[in-house]
Amino acid sequence: MQNDEGQSSPAIHNIVYCSRAVHDMDKEALEKIISTARHHNPRFGITGLLVFGSGIFFQWLEGPRDNVTSLFKIIAADSRHSHVVLLTKEDEVRERLFPDWDMELVEVEDISAVLEDAMHEASDPQQKNTLSKMLLELKKSALGNQGC
């Protein structure tokens, strides 16, 4: 992953995926994942959110394309994940949805509210469209049925 310091503000790339946890995830294991992300993500210009519930990870990653793509490859190869499914991928987005979240853990029961808030705050039409689709899929309970 390339460090983005000193460069002008590049277009933002985002990836949204879900996966199944291979092992039982307790609170301590989740806190370790978040702590690691909060340590590494700022230096690579990556922000986003992580939701975990019922053995399923759901994550929104955003930042410079090469860095987000590299991180996604690392996550997909991580032995804690199985059945990694790429839900959406967007290029050339000009606005971050989670600019102050180096990586935030969101409780599964709060994800609808977080996505609805993000959709109302987003000005980028691509992101609004992606969030709208995600909310629709979430309401249909399809996110958990897409191989995750």
C-alpha cells in the first residue's frame, strides 16, 4: 500500500464486502481487529466501518484505490475469513462517507441507521445509489444470503 501523505486529494475508491468468520469471534478478538485497523489505516488514508454479527463481517473501506485494493486482498487472504463476497466497488468517488472513522465497529442492530444517515449526508450520486441498494438488500435480508 502506498502512503498518501504529501499528495493532492485523490479520488476515493471504495469496496464493500461481507464474509463469514471461520472461528467464533469474541469481543476481545473484534477489539484486536479494530485496534490494528486504527493503527494502520490512517497512514494509508483508509477510513470505513466494520459490522459483525451472527458470524458475518460486513465492511465498507474507502481511500486511495491502490491502498484499498491492497487491504482488501489482505483481508480476503486472512485466515479469520471465509466466503469473502465483494458486494460493491466504486472508483472516482470524491467524498468519503466516513471521513473521521479510521475504522469504526458498528453493532449489527445499528447498521440500518448508520447507512441511512450516510445516505442522507452523501452528496455523491454513486454513493447514494450504493447505499440505497445496500439498505434495500439489508431490508430484504439478502446480505446474509449472498454467500456470506
